[in-house]
Amino acid sequence: MEAPPTHGFWNLPVDAAAHGHALDTHLLLNLWIALALLALAHLILLLGIAIRKRTPRPYHQLFIEYLPLAALTLLFAFLALRAQQLWAAQRYTGADLSAMQVEVTGQQFVWYFRYPGPDAAFGRTNLSLVAPAEVNPLGIDPTDTYGRDDIVTSQLVLPANREVDLTLRAQDVIHGFAIPEMRIKQNAIPGQTTHIHFTPEIPGDYAILCTQVCGMGHYRMLATLRVLPPAVFNTWLHTQEALQAKDKAQP
Amino acid sequence: MPSTITPPEIDRHRISDGNNGHRPPTDKRTGGNGEGDGDNWNNRPRGHRGPHERISQARIGLFFALGGDLMFFVALISVFFVTKASGHFDAYDHFINSWLPTAIPSILWLNTIALLLSSVTAEIARRAMFREVDAMDEWFGLGRPVSYRAAIWLSATLALGLLFLAGQWVAWDQLAAQHVFFRSNPSSHFFYLITITHAVHLFLGIVGLIVALAALKFSRSLATRQVWVDTTVWYWHVMGALWIFLFLLLEFGQ
Amino acid sequence: MTILQGCAQCLDSTRATPPTVQAAYRHAIILLASAGATLFIAGTLLLRRQR
Amino acid sequence: MSIPTTPGTPPNQGAPSSRGFIALRWARRAPRAIFSTDHRIIGFGYLVISLIAVILGSLLSLVMRMHLAWPSWQLPLHGPILPEEYLALVTMHGTLMLFFVLTVAPQSGFGNLILPAQLGTRHMAFPRLNALGLYLTALALIILVAAFFVPGGAPIGGWTAYPPLSSTPLAGPGEGLGMDLWLASIALFAVATTLSSINMLTTITKLRCEGLTWERLPLTVWGWFTAAILSIIAFSVLLAAILLLFCDRHLHSGFFLPAQDLISGVLLQHRGDGSPLLWLHLFWFFGHPEVYIAILPGMGLTSMVIANFSRRRVFAYRLMIATTLLIGFLGIIVWGHHMFVAGLNPFAGTAFSISTIAIAIPAAAKVFSWLATTWGSRPRLTTPMLFALGFVSLFITGGLTGPILAQPILDEYLHNTFFVVAHFHLIMAMAGVFGLFCATYYWAPLLFHRTLSEPLGKLHFWTTLLGAYSTFLPMHFTGLAAEPRHYSQLTGIAGPSATLLQSTLPLQRHITASAIFLLCAQLPFFLNLLLAWRRPANDPADANPWHATTMEWAPNALNPHPNDEPSIVYRGPSHYTDSGKEFSPQWSPVNTFNTEAE
């Protein structure tokens, strides 16, 4: 039985990443505060229209303008500060050195995922060598020995509870790489690499979306993230490596 | 307010005479008059409040227009700096920056001098518009010394401006002879982009000069002539200053 | 073994944006923002000054 | 020849008001009206342009909504909506609404109609420049709409036109000639708006009448002034960006393109290493102030209308001036919050986040002022007042999600989802449109010399408010469920992605139904205008039916006679006695007018 894709009053998808819990807490805090302020402001607006003050009194600008303003400033400062802490934890530093490396390449309208293989290094790529018909959609340079064992897949498979460092690239136009259940999103920009790192926690299949309009097929630039228990992942990876070795052995 | 001639009462209250030579233009700034009590708005003619208001209005419009222009060039210059620094890593992890500075043709120095000189002549023309003695002469019916004097200097400005544009053309020609085109290099993109957009602006200035000269010849209202000459010359000055900045950027900023 | 992937990111970080380019972006952002802000303030002061 | 006519009178004389005559009279008058430099006629011209654009833009959005909720639905006379057509609809809807409705109508349209009268002047500073702006805007609209009819259709990259998608025809249909037309249209529009803003700024700076000091200016004027300064700053940068993109498209430069780019199997090579991020910076440097250009005049009008019908002074008037300017100022330095996940340096993300959240403070101050002004005043709930209150409500609802999106870590989840769509439609589109409706109902006696029907106006207000909330509130929830923007279909390839996307479909259908309701709710408005058209003109004695205090309501302020005395302003706007029964208009040397005596 598949769980419903979203849950709760706010309709959020399940959170399956290590940093997702803190993010969700902060997001929900923000949403409830916004809802409360919304209700309060509308209450004041409607009450203010409905009631009739008997004797007009002079304005107390301090109490009805500056004090609430100061309170709001403090509230927003607090929220901003917490958000910056979470942001800094995720973005100010790169992934741990032991993090798993996967390269993500967006092109109209597919995602490709590349694992470095047993040598732990990605081979050079060259856009002029891109040949999807010859099973080289990323243009891996055949003269580079690092590239021989690189594994290219169309499904992102990751082990649970291990940090992963994604290198994002785009071949043609800007794409948006997003995994809602992992609470990550980052654009892939042609001509430059960007990094994003996270730790998947709960095994399962998750949606990968393109979130930056990239052409007519934008809506079907979807992929799947499969998070596996570590042991199962290792088996999968070994199978892929063996397949890759067999492919390269054949001339 | 110091006014050398106090106009008769009837002139002061005449409704909207358009300043077509009815009243003596004595205000040193613009030739306005009839506002001894400058703060009493009721004494100002209806519709427009005297020539000084008109010229200040034109100047403020010009200020905002040039503000927009400034942002246009600031955007270009921001991109200039980023593009200059940008590069990529090649297959061997060397950082490759493909920016090759474009050799600036030395004729640009001459052009710059021509433009500087044109600003001087333009300023002389602008000041000539506000010579009180000439304005009075015209009012007395002794010809049009204001227009005469300013037209000479404005024509000199026009000639120097055309010289500058011709010089720019020569510079583009020289670069083309060295096979440096717009598409050659990021730096040449910017050289052409900056010089051409500036030339377009200067061309607008030349149109302004021609209109101002036409106004000097045909307009009966001194205020109208003053507005055209004053605004065009201020525009010309700013384009000159902008050119100095852009030229220094191209010469030393690459 | 697949647990240790080595320092692929070390190699990769040199591919990322060099500090000079970062600085160029920073300067461009500051230039644009300050030019815009200056013009905004100048326009407002102009209104203030006229009467 | 059986019609009996008395000799000496030519035939046809008996029917002087026949339609043929009216058409003839219009045909004779039209050229003079079209080529007029009169700011009122220019203002009406701008309103006509934005009326055309808003009808077109709304119909486009309706087609989008229908397709999204029922993907197999066929557009009559056209057939099914293809994915690229859907994206073309998105692009054109955004462009029409943002540029030709929300920039043109409040700023150039009502600005031209009302601003000179509020300043107590009879003309704009540069009438011919003003007219030129109108012609260029009209030309820009024609060129934009033409993009639908060229091979490949309209561009598909959204109104933000991110390169490399927008820099080569290879990237998709509509990115060829369609994109060129889009660029030409927006470049013209940028020039037109700059000209119009120069005119407006100079008018406000120089042509205020006697006594109209800095603090006596109505808040509408402050809104127009700030929006005009922002226009000058923002549109110039947009023009530069468009020039650079044009070079990239046609002159083989690579300002916004990497050295190598592989699009549709074709390897494009350029000298140099440009970056699409540069376009994002330049575009959003324009794009964010643009949002304030759209909304600031509405904020000013809301303040004035609420004060007018509450019979109160605007609460904290000086602070409202300061916040208007502050919102404009901060608007210049926050553009990076559109780029948190676009490859911006994370430290820059923090800086932009802080400056963005700072805008919440002046915006909240405005809300407090509106709430405090109405509090306990028992305002007259006329249609313009209702629309002003609706503006406040939508501004609060849409505004509260602003600080959420300004936090980069939350934006990481919400970026480019329908949450963002909900946010900007509530605060900019709906609040902006409510500002426009408020302006139309409030100033109708001046513009048409007729009041609009109150019952129809109230029907229009309540249905529109209901439709707006019913359409855009649920979008928050589809956005929180991670539904991305710009998806032409939510059903597709099986897998977890399809499951996630399909989960929002029931809500989508509700949103589409609400959108249809929202559009139908506009019928009373057009009916109202039509009825007013046929009604006889007001009695001139009724020239100030709302008992307003600002200068445009002074006798004949909009149609001054050349021999009128120049206007003089004696006090700030919205002066009412505590009982609310007496008021002191800005133009009156006498202190009080009794509302009942009027």
C-alpha cells in the first residue's frame, strides 16, 4: 500500500532527508505565524469597520504604529536568523570529504546521473563528444582513463544515511534540479558546476522534477530517486560496475 | 530682485503673452521678468510661470533622462567587469580566460580632444544665450545678437561633434582593417558596444544641436531658444563626460 | 570498495568559480545596487529641493 | 420618395442623432483624439491599451487553467493545447499582465488622468514626450501580440526569458522570430515607460501649484513619484540587458552564454565565457522594482480612499510618505532573492535575504496605518471603499508569504512552485487589480461625469473577492505539495513524480473552476460601464460626490478653463472634523465644508 504523496494540513510531501526535519519545522512555524497574523489582521480590519468609537481620541502613534512594528521586526528578525542558520548549515560549507559523489547532468528533457566508478574519479567530458546514439550522452572522453569505469544511469540510486554530494551540470539550457521529498532544489547552469549535498534517510522511491522552465518538454523532465538500504545499494553498485567493465572490455 | 528696467504695470498683468518680445528680458538667469515679488505665485502669469520655470523644467526632465541613461551604461559596465574576469577550466584544469584586450586606436585620443573642445564651444554658446546686454538689444529691436553669437559657437560644436563621430568611424575602420570585429573577442564586443551606444547618444545630441540651431534661426521667443540651447548643451556636456569615463575604461580598464 | 570515494570534490572545487570571478560578480552587484540607490536618492532630493 | 418633407429642409435633417451621424462625427474626431497631446486623452489611451491587454491576458490564463485541469480539453477552433503552446500562453500572459496592465494602467493611465489635477496644474511638463510614450506603448503591444502569428509562435521561456533558452531558435519553438518580436516589444516598452516617467517626475517636481509642499502631496502622488523613479532606474537596465541578449542572438557574442553550449545536438561555440547568471542579475534588477512599480500607486490610492470614506486623516501621514520611499528604495537592492537557488553565492543569498525581509517593515507600517485609519470610524462602505479594503485584505494575505519566500532555506523548497504563483498573484496581480477597480469606481465621476451603479459595483466587489481568494488560496497548498510552475501537464510518465504531481489534480480543478468564476465576476463591471455610458451626465453641482479633499475634486480641476485663477493649496489632504461631518478640501480657503450641506 503506497502512502499518499502529501500529508498534513499544509499538504507537505513526506520528508526523507536528514536536514528535512529542521527545515519542515521552520517552514511550518512560518506558515502558522503567517496564518495567525493573517487572521489577526483581518479580525482587526473587520472589527474596525463594525464598531463605532464613541468619543474620538487623539492618536497614540507610539502604541498603534511603532510598538507593533517593533514587535514584527523582532519576529521577522528571529525567523530570518533561524533561516540563516539552516541555510548556513546547508550551503556555507561543502559536503563532507567522505560524501558520495554523483554528477547530475540536465539536458532537454532528461536527467543523467554519473557515478565515478571504482577509481573514485570522474572522467573528462567534452560537449563535442556527446553522442546519445552511441551511448555516450554526457560526452565522456574515451582517451581519459578515469572515464572508463564511470557509470551513467537515468535513475538516481543512493544509499540511505550516507551524505551525497551532487555536482550539477547542464548541457544546453538552465534546468532546475529538485527532489521535494529531500527538500532540495538547485539550478543546473550550462557552463558552470554547482554543488548540493544532503543525506537521504528513508529508503523508497522519490520524485525528481525540473523546476526551471527549459523548453517544450519541461513538464516531462522527470526522474526517480531510489534510496536503498546501504547493503542493497552496494549490491546494486557492484552490479553496475561489473556491467560497465564488461561493456568496456568488448571493443 | 534686481531688474534694470521695471516694466509698466500693464505688462506685468498681461495674460500669457508668451514672452514674444513684449516684455524686456532682464532676469540675468533666463531673461524672465515681471516677478519682483518672486514668492507671490499670484503675480506669475498663468499657464507657465515665466521663462525661468520653463528652463528649469527642461533641465529637470533632462536630469531624469540622463539618470536612466546612466543606469543603462552602469549595466553595460557591470557586465564588462564580470565578463573580463570570467573564464572556464579546460580539460587539464587550467583556468582559461579568453579576454584579449583590444588595442585602442590612437585616433580616439584625437577624438577625445575634439569632444572636449566641442564642450568648450558649447558652453560659450550656452552662456551667450544669457547675455543681458544682447537680450536687451534684441528687445530694443537691434537685430538678434543673442541668436547670432550662440549660432556661431553652436555651429562650431556641431562641426566638432561631427568630427568626433567621423573619428569614431575611422577608429572602427582601422580596427576592421586589423581584423578586429565585434565578434572577435569579449573585449572587442565591449569596445564596439560601448563606442556604438555612445555614438548613438552623441548622434541624438547632434540632432539636438540642429534643432537648437533651427530654434535660434526661426523662434521668436527668446525663452524657447534658451531652453533648446541650454538643454542640448547640458546633454552634450554629460555625453562628453561619459565619453571621458568610457574612454578611460577602454584605454586603461581592460 | 565503494565506501571511500576519495577526494573527488577536491579536484572538483578547482573547477568551481574562482575567487576573481566571485569578486567580479560582487563588485558588479555593488555597482548596480549603489548606482540605482544613488539615483533614487538624488531624484527624491531633487523633489525636496524644488520648493 | 414617399417621405413627406417640407420644402426648404433637406432630407435627413429629421434624424440628427442617427447612428450614421455619430459614426461620422467620431471618424472626424478620431485623428484629433489619437494625436492629441492632452494628458487626459493620453491617459484614456493608456487605459484602452491595458483594457485590451487585460482581456487578452485573462483569456490566455483561462485556456491555461482549462488545459491544466483537463489536459484532453480542446480549445474550440484550435484543437488540443500542445506543451509549447501552453508555455507560449504562460509567457504571453505574464508579459501582457505585468507590462501592459500592471505597469501601464496604474502608472501611465490613471497617472495621466488624475496626477495633474492633484497637483493643481493644467498640463504635464512634456506633453509631446507623453504622447510619444503612448504611441510606443501601443506599438509595443501590437508587436507583442504579433508574436502569436509568426512561424513557431510566441516565445516559451516565460516572461523572465532566461538564456540560453531565449538566446537561440534551436532551444525550442517560439524562440526564433517570436522571441525577437518579444525583445523588440519589451525594448520599445522600456523606452516608452522611461519617457512617460521622465514626464511624470518633472511634472511632480516642477508643476505643483502654490502651497502644495512636500508634506501636502497626496499619497497617490508619492506612489506615482516613487514608481516613476523606479521605472527610470529599472527599465534602463532592462534595455541594456535586452541589447546584450540581442547581440547574443544575432551577433555571435556570448554575454549570457558559456563558451560551449550543446542545444538540440548543435554545438554552439562563442569567444569568451559568459554566464546566464548575468542575465538573471540584470533581469531581476529590473524585475523586482517592476513589482513595486505595479503596486505603489495602488497603495497610495488605498490610503487616500480609506481616509476619505473613514472621514479621518491618514494615520501617520509622514510615516506613510517615508514608507513609500523606503519600499521603493529597498526595492532596488533586493533582486537577488529571485536567485537563491539559481547559482548565486550563498553568502550573497544571506545579504539579499536580509534586505528583502527588511521590506516587510515598511509594508507592515502601511498595513497598520490602513487598519488604524479605519478603526472605529464606521466608514461608508461604498464600492471604491470596498475595493480599497479588498486591496488591504489581499495585500495582507499575499504579503505575509513574502517573508517566507525571502528566507533562502524555505525558498529552496518553495522556489518555482505554485506557492510563489499564489504569493505574487495575491499581492501583485489581485491587489494591483483591486487598486485599479478602486480607482475606476472612485474617479468615475471625474472621468465619465457619471457615477457607476453602486449595487452592480458591490456585486462586482463581492464576487471578485470571493473568486480571487478561491482561485489563489488553494495554490498555496498545491505549491506546498511541490507542484512546479510552467508544467503543461500534471499527468504523465508513471513513477513517483507522476504520483506526486497528480496528487494536486483535484485542487487544480477547483482552481480552474474558481478562475472561470473570477472572470465571469467581471461582467457586472463591464455592464456597469456600459450602463453609465448611456446614463445622462452628472449635474455639475455633484462634482464631488464622495466629499473628497484632494485637488482633483476641486471644481473643474480636470477641465480647467483658461481664464480660471491658478490653483492654490491651503492644507494637506484628508482634513475632517472629529465628527466626520465637516471637511476641509485642499483648495478651499474657507476652513470647513459641511457634508450634509453639499
